[in-house]
Amino acid sequence: MTAPARAGHPGGLANLASRPRVDLVVGPTPLHPAPRLSRELGVPLLFKRDDLTGRGLGGNKLRGLEYILADALGQGCDCLVTGAGPQSNWTMLAALSCLRCQIEPHVVCYGTDAASEGNMRLHRWLGVDVRFTGSPARSSVDAGIEAAGAELRAAGRRPYLVPRGGATPLGALGYVRASTELAAQLAALGEQPAGLWLATGSCGTQAGLQSGAALTGAPYRVRGVTVSRPVPECRVRVRALAAGAAALAAGEGATGEGATGEGATGEGATGEGAAISEPEVLGGWIGPGYGVPSAEGQAAARLVAQTEGVFLDPAFGAKAMAALIAECRAGRVRGPQIFLVSGGAPTLFAGAGL
């Protein structure tokens, strides 16, 4: 059995290279300075450009999908069911990646219907099966995924079920791997950043980065800005997912068997021995609500576009950047910082957009 994962200990990554993965990300994605924004804020900033992952219009969710789809194919599944909101970048990239892998995608959204704009327009243009729960509650998607899976099994199909956001230990492995990519880039640049900032929604990306930072001995602290859930809930989810991802990376867990996707949860993976720091999650930046642009986020996105020529999506990246800007201007940020540009371009052309 592989030795327990420890911070900066290569044994903690022993299983990562051999774990099945579908090649989706065109990487490494760029890591580059943001000089004008840095001067504006008085803090050196680097952008990690995961809006340039290379499939569709890019985005962070492709990293987790590499492992999730490999597991689905390995289990002999012929379709995948997942869900979220009508403008979800997760479901769009999941559906697009499924089609590329010849797996039939099925998407469950909360609500009763949605305008054909942004990501929903792309879903319909691709001919993806999209069904609505009839309830405005985001949690209604969970039961909807189970119901769709049961319907497909009854029809003789082999569905693979994935929770909202792809937030499982297996999905979080995408950002454990991204952490090794980032470590090589920082070494090449000679940079020792103090912090890595990102928007935190379903918590899988932060969990992967949290685990990856520990396993690579990274110099930075991972700082998530919640754009969806209460801070305590985020911390609990990040902690559990990070431990599960660390265990999988070290070869301590298995994804299970069957064609329902339950194995993707990584149940039984404890990550014991992994020196993963307590998750840092900042609250107060959700604004009017999940998926709804905020005034602070819009101002932050405009500043980034004007100074660096980079667009941030209004629901996730813009709100996280608003938090980083505020912390810099309040003098609470010291040393170089990385900001994860997580993508989401289609949402710029939906609803209030910009």
C-alpha cells in the first residue's frame, strides 16, 4: 500500500499518473502576470488561465471531467446524468465532453424552463436532453438526477450519475493534477506566491487545490470566495472532498464498480496522513443571490477587462475578484497572489450578463 500522503511528499501523488484520464484539457494553461491590475492594487498578481482549457469555450470543469469520464467509460456506461442551473458551465462542458467521448448526456435543471441564451442555447443547439424539475430549489436537481438515472436503467441503459458541479473526490483530482502543473510553472518563473484565489461554488475545485497544495508543498494559501453556499457548509465540503482526493491520488481509495456513478464519490477515502490545511473561505460576496451578478462583481470584472483584457464571468469569477480587490485595497493582502480565471464565457451572454 502506498505511504500516506504528506505535504510536499511525492508518495502522496503516487497514484495520480496511473489513474485513467480522458485527455480533454489543452495544457498547461497559461500562468502570466497581470501588470496593470497589479499596479492598480499595489499587489503583484498572476492569472492562471483556466478559461483557456481548450474545449468549447473553456473552463475549470474540464479538469475534473477528465477523471469522471474515464471512470464512466471504464464502467461501460453509455450515458451520463448530471445537473445544475440553466446557465451552468458545468453541465455545458459535461455535455460537450460526453458527446466527444460518445457518451449520451442528460441534464437536469431546476426551474420550469429557460430562455435559449448563453449555456442553455448551446445545450439546445447540441441537441442535449435537458429536463426541468419544476421547482426553483437548487436541491431539486439531486432528486431529478436520481429519477433520470432510474428511468434510463429501466430502459436498459447504463447511466453514470454525477452530482451538481462534479463535486466528488474523483472530480477534485483534476485540480490536484492542476496543482502539479502550477508548481512547475511557478518554478520556471521563480515565483513564490503567498495566496491563490478562486470562486467557490460546489467546492470541488477548491478541494482539489487544497489537496494539491498540500501534496506538492506549495508556498501559497488557497483562498476560496463563496458565490453559492454558506461559509460553514463550504468548509465542511472542501475538507471532505480534499481528503478524499488526497487518498485517491495516493492510491488509498477506489472509485467502485457499477454503472451508476456512485463510485465517483470516492466513499471510504479518508486521506489519512495528508497534511491538508483548514479550508479558507471568504463570505459576503454572493450579492443578490447565486447566479445573479452583483454591483461589486460587475465593477471588478470591468476593471480586469480594462486593465488586462480578460473577461470574468459575472456569477463566479467576477465576485471572487471583487473580494480580492477589496482585500488588497484594505491592505490585508501581502505578497504575490494567483487568481484562477475559471471561465464561464457563455454566461456573459445570458440574462443580465454584463
